[in-house]
Amino acid sequence: MSDPRTDVVQIVALVLAVVVHETAHGWAAWKNGDPTAKLLGRITLNPIPHVDLFGSVILPVLLIVTNAPILIGWAKPVPVNARNFRNPRRGFAQVSVAGPASNFLLAVLAAGALKLWVALDPSLRFDPAGWHGIHIALPLILFLQYTVLTNLVLGIFNLFPIPPLDGGHFLMGVLPPRQAAALARVEPYGMVIVIGLVMLGAIDLFLRPILALMVSLLG
């Protein structure tokens, strides 16, 4: 049975990750000439405008309670009007990559903070049984650890090249118009395809090697 305190830390780390992800999309759209997200108050780290009841709360809780091997979730998509972009194709690609890029940056910052903390306090150490040392610091240490892992998983998962995931949207912004249009026709069925690939284990084959490499680089 999972520890409720650890579950709360995981959910907070996930909410932070998805809020940063969606805020980055809105910020990139604003910088490319589309003020839609800014006018709707979506360029903010306040989680309330971003939280999706199912994707940000119910699904993560179910995954934690059932001891799922990975923790994923999502926020409400930030509204973007590509017709406002100064350069629609370039803007579309930049907005798409901004979300995963923000997650990777947050993972690097959290890993750096964790390394610095351990370097400054040699009494802290980690083994397979868990962290040892100053117990009052454990929740924050776990938060930093889950922030690294959650942001890496979210960033890599969203790079899968099928719309509506960011990797698919990025390809739609950089492929020649004919190929981009063909990929766009997949989008209405994209989430069904992604769920099917998750059930078949294909997403796991894509995600785990990259996650292992990035964790080793940050370790």
C-alpha cells in the first residue's frame, strides 16, 4: 500500500509539470504574435486556470492507487490561434516544442537543486530502501526527485510524433505542406492511436530508453 504523503508529493510534482508545460505553450504563442492565451489568463503558474478534473486529478490518483509503473496526466490545453502568428509554420513548431522543452528545463533545475543539497549535507544518502538523513527534509527531497522524473516522462511522452501530442504538432510545423496536411488528418484519431500504442507497450519502448539515458545524464 502506498504512503499517502508520498502520493501527495507525486501529485504536486505532476500538477507543477503540467502547469509549466501549458504555460510554456501559451508564452511561446504570445511571443509569436498570438495573444489568445494571455487574454484568457492562461500564461500563469497559478494551477487553477489550467487544471483538468480528469487529467490533472482523477487519472493521476487512479494511477498512484493502482501502483501504475508511470505517472502521467494533463492540463486543459492552452488555446492557440495560429492565424495570429507572424510566421504560422515556424510559430506552430515553436509553440509545440515549448511544452516539452519547459519540462526538460524544470527537470534539470530540480536535479541541480537535489545534487547541491546532497553535496551540502553529506548526511543525506539514497539507497534502494529510500533516503536516509534529516527526516524533516524528506518531503522536499522526494518532491525534487519526483519533479525530475515526472518532467522527464511528460516531456518525452509528448515528443511522440503523433498529433495531438507535441511531437506530432512539431512535425506538422516543419514538414512540407502536403505531408503536414496528411499528418493533420490523423489528429482526430490521434489520442485513440496513442492509447492503443500504450496498451501494446510501444510507447513504453519509445519512452524507457530515452528516460534511462536522460536520468543517467542528470545523475
